[in-house]
Amino acid sequence: VVRLNELAKNLNGVVDDNRDNLKVTLENIREASKSAEMALASIDNVTKRIDRGEGTIGKLVNDDSMYNNIDSAAKGLSDYVSRVERLRTTIAFRSEYMFPKSKSYFSLELKPKLDKYYIAEVISDPQARYTRTDTVTTPPGGSVTTESYEDRLRFSLEFAKRWGNLALRMGLIESKGGIGADWFLFADRLKFSVDAWNFDSKEPKNENAHMKASAAWQVNKVLFLNAGYDNFLNSDRAAGFVGAGLRFDDDDLKYLLGSVPIPK
């Protein structure tokens, strides 16, 4: 009993000493309770507005059109990425020896589909520009004709459409309007080609259209050989040729670019 009385006195003393602190604590609890009630009321109000479809979030939650638009945009982006991934790129270099001159080509082929592709070429042609000069001599008053050719760059830009083993091309061929056809054999390792361009030539002894027949054999994944007969409709300019080249596709380019050291 004595110990209990002492404990009761000690508790009374603690309560008396901390009465003010307890009041402050209880007041803080009341204020926190009011703030919590206000927050819950605000959340309830926002929830009701969202449920009614008000505001951006409400429209996003309740309006199917926004979801459909986002879904369509995502599908469109996915389709675009898929098309980019399907796009095949091929780079090729080749040189054709025409006894005694040579002709060099740089080619870029973009193939968004297996049956449709685009071809761009830059050609170094030793007979790209023809110049004729007539000089009158005195005496006896005769004339001397001088003909010369200048090596210049020409450009090709063609669209090709393929049906089975046959592909038809049209566009610019060596900076002139033209058409072409390719026939593929042995899983595309062998290709026969015929091209025609420069239908309105005014160059002497080269008035007929420029036509070229060629064949190319893919020796391995990179190396190919070709041969043919160039400008065979104009006897004074006709010439046979043989050549070789290198072709790199997407996988080869990734390997080559990945092998290039990057300086730190």
C-alpha cells in the first residue's frame, strides 16, 4: 500500500509537470485531424470530378477517344519502326575496264520492300563530255576537226519494281532519262541486265540511244564480277568491258562500323 501511494504521488507529479505539454500535444492532434479531414474532402472532390470526366485526367479516364488516339499513335510509331527495321541498305563499288579506258561506279540501293527498291549511283565517265573543234587553216584554206572527251561525274537515280525473277527500272541513267531491266537466276547470284538512255543525243557518231548489255556474277557475299557490251547501237563508240566490284549489305556495314576503333 505504501509503494502504491508513492507511485500514485509520482504519477501525479509527472502529470502536473507535463500538463502544458499534454495540452499542446492534444491541440496538435486536433489540428492534424482537421487537416486530414480537409485532405480527405479534397481527395473526395477530385475523385468525383474525375468520375464526372472533368479535367485532363477525367477525360483520360472516361473518354475512350483519347485512349484510342494514344493507342493509334503507339501503333503508328510501331509500324514506322518496323518499316525502318525492314529497310535494307546495300552499298557497292565497281570498275569496268573498257579497253583502254575504265569507268567507275559508286552505288547505293535502298529496299523498303522485297519487290520495290531505289538505286542511286555516282559514275566517273571518261567520255562524259564531248567537245568538237573545227579549225580553218590558211593557206590552202582547209579545215581540221579535233574531237576530245573529258572525264566527269554523272548520276543515276532509278526506281525498280520486281516480279519474280524480272525487275524493271526507270529514272535517270547517267544523267539522262532511261529505262532498264534485270533478270535474276540462281537465287540472285547471276544477273543479266539491259539499259537504254540518252535517246536524243546530238553527238556525231553517237546519235543512237545508248544501250548497254551486261551480266554480273556474285562470287561470294562481297565480291562480284561483271562483263558486257556498251553502247552497241553506235559502232564508233561501242566497246566490250570486264569488271569487278564489292557489295556490302546491312550486316556487313554493321560489322565494319563496329570494327572501327573509336578514339577516347
